[in-house]
Amino acid sequence: MIKQKPKIPSCNECVSDMSSLFRHLTNEQLETLNYDKSCQFYHRGDYVFHEGNRATGCYCIYSGVVKLYKTGIEGKKQIIILAKKGDIIGYRSVIAAEPFCTTAQVHEDASLCFIPSDVIHKLIQQNHAFSLAMLKLVCKELGEANNIITDIAQKTVKERLAEALLVLQSSFGNDTDGFLRITLTREELSNIVGTATESVIRQLSDFKSDRLIELCGRKIKLLNIKQLERYANMP
Amino acid sequence: MIKQKPKIPSCNECVSDMSSLFRHLTNEQLETLNYDKSCQFYHRGDYVFHEGNRATGCYCIYSGVVKLYKTGIEGKKQIIILAKKGDIIGYRSVIAAEPFCTTAQVHEDASLCFIPSDVIHKLIQQNHAFSLAMLKLVCKELGEANNIITDIAQKTVKERLAEALLVLQSSFGNDTDGFLRITLTREELSNIVGTATESVIRQLSDFKSDRLIELCGRKIKLLNIKQLERYANMP
DNA sequence: CGTGTGATTGACGCCTGTCAACGTCTGTGG
DNA sequence: CCACAGACGTTGACAGGCGTCAATCACACG
């Protein structure tokens, strides 16, 4: 299932063109990291790691999209993040020294770099700026998580779906036709919003009737952002 | 509303008897911290900080209980944490350099030490062990937050309430009569569980009818832990 | 003793989850 | 090329959970 990708990306490449955590590393540290990491190509559907397994390292996304979800009662999934190029996944468990608290499954064919735990820990030890950046990142994510808790607890499905669509647009952007660049099954969408698949389907067609969105199979185009924002109660 | 507390606790005191973050500080750093911090006594109901305000520092809880909540649609509150002796609140916003994302209100009369942002930042800069401990703490909390997201999205009120009661017992313990040492209004309980006050009331009396709990005003005694755990779907 | 806050209870109805049936599309194998 | 299986999408029916509203009760406090 898992093949070695022909081209192994250099860490320098990633550092240069994105707001990577690793931009704080010295040249020497970057070289070492480049040596220590290993890269693999994953196909859609492949698992990167499983909830409950020991966290032996984290993964840096060079290309593709990976979804992280928790499995709840009766196998129902809750998608926590859709991670894309430049994102790092699994680091939370590595640092907390806990088993992975989510499962990572590839959503769009992806090239991932694996960074072993001890390398991460060493970098945190050695490089202040790096560990501070990581601290900031986690704090940001924690704040975000708190928002999501409040949202799910208080908002209706309609409001949460509107919000989810807006978030998807802002993180993945549109293609040339104005459709969201990411395509999800209805079930995946429901696992983000935290509701039943059928509820998402009904709500989507309501939005469509109201001309807030356009649907074309799994592709979604947002037509009336203002109104969606109003529904979503966005700040 | 806010009075100076007669006794100002020394940081040494806190470090010695709890798993404080600050145990990683050198003696010198601890002395400086002791000098830089300021202490205040707060009464029940007092606000420590408000959601949206600039984070000028964080607070270390010497005694008492402080609740942190987010305010959602129509003023509905979602309690994120009940912080107690030894906990530090507000540090997330300080580190992320964001406004406070929650409001902190005193639930039981409390003595809090205020630590200005720049002091925290300096300590993070200077002391590796400290910043690493903080990193770990945030990662742990983030994992916990992800669990809560999944819970709220998937569990029923009954399940979440059972879980909440168990969590309250494990973090605040029981008094000599076996009642939870923390007392909450029904509304506060509903703001933890993420539901309506009336739903909590009804569910509590169901639990009572089933002899899972005993009620005495706001005091709650857990009678059948096993069954509550079964309801809560706890690991 | 009036006032106010919190707790309870009942009525009501909408939101949502669940179940079932059916349509659609795609890839596979004969 | 067609039949078929399997995954996904859609729709309808239905009921139970849960939120909302309103009335009443309990209790503390000035």
C-alpha cells in the first residue's frame, strides 16, 4: 500500500516557502533534520497512524491532505483537523508522551516526512525559538479547540454547517470555477460538523434552495458568503 | 470588591507541595518571581478577567476555585474549566499573544497570584525545563479538549452528565459525608455539560430515582459509580 | 414580609437521529 | 458490452431527545 516516493523533498524547501515551525532551526539543525527524517508517499485511504498506538514520531505534510479523527461510540467518527501542506501532525502526542489520540488517514494522495520522537525532543531541547514557536502553535490550537467546544455545544446543525463551509473555503480556497478546492463525502462533512449524514444532506439542499451554495456532486460553491456568515454567527 | 489578602503566599510554598510548573525554576528565578508577582483575594462572583480583553498576565491559584467560561450565542455560557489550587489560568492567551478567550469568574473565594506577561515570557526564554513543562501541559490540555469535542458531538445529555459528575468527583473529591466537595448550581452544571438547565434537572432526578446519586440541595453524592461509568462510556 | 434567585415541573413542539427504501455512479468481472 | 456489487447520495417516515416557555415552589436576604 505504501510506496517510497521517487523524489525526497529537502527540508530547506519546506522552510523557505511557508510559515513552518522549522524556520527557527539553524542551518546545522536543518541539515541534521533532513538526514534524520524519512519520507513516504501515501495513497488516499492509507493510514498514517492509528488512535491508541504509541507515538514514535510526527509527520510533516509535504503535499496532499490528511484527515485526523477520533473514533467514538459505535465507530462514529469526529474529524478534528484536515491537515494540509505545511502542517505537522502527531506532534501533540509526541510531546505529551501519550499514545496517538486520533487516527490519521490520507484524504488526498500525500507525501509525508516522518520525524522520530527523539529528534523532535532534541530540537525542543536545543532550540529556544523552535520550542517557543511550538508552544505558541499549541496554545493557538487549544484556543481554537475551546471555540469548537462552545460551537458544538450551542449551535444548531445549520449554524455549524454554515461555519464549516466557510472554514473549508478559508483553509483550502477555491478552484478556478469557484468551487471549494477540497471535496468531501457527505459522511465526512457530517463527521466534521458533528451530526448525522442525512442531516447534512438535508441542510445542504436547504442551502441550495436558498441559493446560498451550489452543488455539483461533491463539489460545493459558496454563493452567498454574507448570509452564510450570518447563519454561522461568525465574529 | 477586590481586597488585598492579609497573607501573601510565597512561591516556595506553592512549588513545594504540588506538581507546579514552577518547580522547574532555579532558586534565583523563584525569588524573582516571588518579587514580580502580586497577590489578591477575590470573593465569589468577582471577575478575574474578561473574554476579549488584552492578556496582561496569568494567574496562579493559591486557594479557591475559579471557573473559566466562554460566552456564546445569546449569552449562553460554556464552562471550559473549573480551576483550583495549583492551577494556572490565562497562560494560554499570554503565550499565544491573543486576547483572553474565556472569562474567569471566582466560584469559591480565592487567593490568586498575578504574574505579568513579560515575566512569563522571560521565564520561558530562560528556562528550558520550564518551557518544556509548559509545552507538555498545553499538549495534554489540547488532547483533553479533543476528547471533549468528540463527547459533546456524539454523546447524549445523560451520558455527558454522568461523565461530568465522575470528572467532578475525581478532580474535587468528596467531603466527609461522601458528597462532591464542589457545589454547582444546576445552571452551572448545564454550562459544563452543554445543555439546558431543565435538562440537567430532569436527568439528575432520573439518576436519583435510579439510586445512582443522592441529592441534597446543591450537594451531590455518587452512589453507583460503576453504573455511572457505564452510562458515561468511560474508558 | 416583599423581593429575587435558583430549582422544579409540565406542556409543547422542533430539531435531529435512526431506519428503511431507493436512486446514482463507478469499477469489476464474466 | 452487460450484469452486478458496493459505495455513496437522497428522500420519506417516524419518534425520541432536548430546548423553550411558563407557572409554581423553595429559600435566603435585606
